[in-house]
Amino acid sequence: MLTYLMLLEEDADKACFQQLYERYRGPMYRTALRYLKDEGRAQDAVHDAFVKIALHFQKISALSCMEMGSYIVTIVENRCIEILRKEKRRLDWDEDWDIPAPSGAEDEAGYRRLVALVDSMPETYREVLTLRFVLEWSNKEIARTLGLSVQAVNTRISRGRAMLIQRLKEEGYDYDRT
């Protein structure tokens, strides 16, 4: 808290900031945790958001009470999205995906080929397919995290699956929906 207060000059601003901090740190943390799914990274996002709030406190304190709450939560949401985008969480699928129960070298080789095919896809599709099918996120969670509409996520998943099916066919795998 002292770090934030040092960024403010006026005693009245410091008192107002302390009230704002006490009121919104919980909702901001819960929001960050929902996005980042990690306590440490959520705390970092909240800290970064409060630094930003302190740096721009004159503008923020001029907002009405109703506007301020949603604006402050939006700041932490945007910070979470920035963190996720900067990380570009490229998964090492060989470690993060569970290899199906081995029934032979051919199955494991097929699995590794599938991972390589998905990994070679354009990031737009690789990202949503990974979040959806590896991490098992809902389309709504993916949309919120990537800053997209749910429809855009649905479209990317659909196009990504179609691209993957096409690549599998080119590799000689006969895809059958049944």
C-alpha cells in the first residue's frame, strides 16, 4: 500500500486512494484470478493495476462512484489480457498433453504427429485449439481471456479443426466423423 501512496502527492488523494484500495482489491483479485488461474500472477496483475490507478488518480477520482467501480475492474481485466498476450503461453504439448494409453509404437507416433501438426498451425488457430482441447477452457473463458467475442472463438475453433482435418487427410489419415 505504501508504494501506491508514494505515487500520490496530496493527503486527500492518499486518503481517497486508501478507501478505493480497501473497497476494490478483493473484486480486482477475484477478477484477475478468474483470468490468470494462478494466485501469484493474479496478485501481480492487481498490483500493476493499482500502480496504474495511482499514476492516473486525478482522472479516475473524477469519475462517479458507479463508473469508478467498473472502470477499475476493467483496468485489471485489461492487465490480465496483456499478461496472457505477452506470455503467448506456448505449451510444450509433449509434456502437457497426456499421451494416450500406449497400445503400440504406432499410436504414440500418431499422437506425436498430431501434436506437431497442431503446433505448426497459425497461432490464431493453435491458441484457441490449445485452450479449448488441451486446457479444456470453455469458449466463453477463451473469449474473455483473448479479448474476442464468443462467436469469433467459435469461428476460430471451427476453422482450426477444419484446417487440422485437412492436414491429417494430406498426411494420409482418413477422417471419419462416426
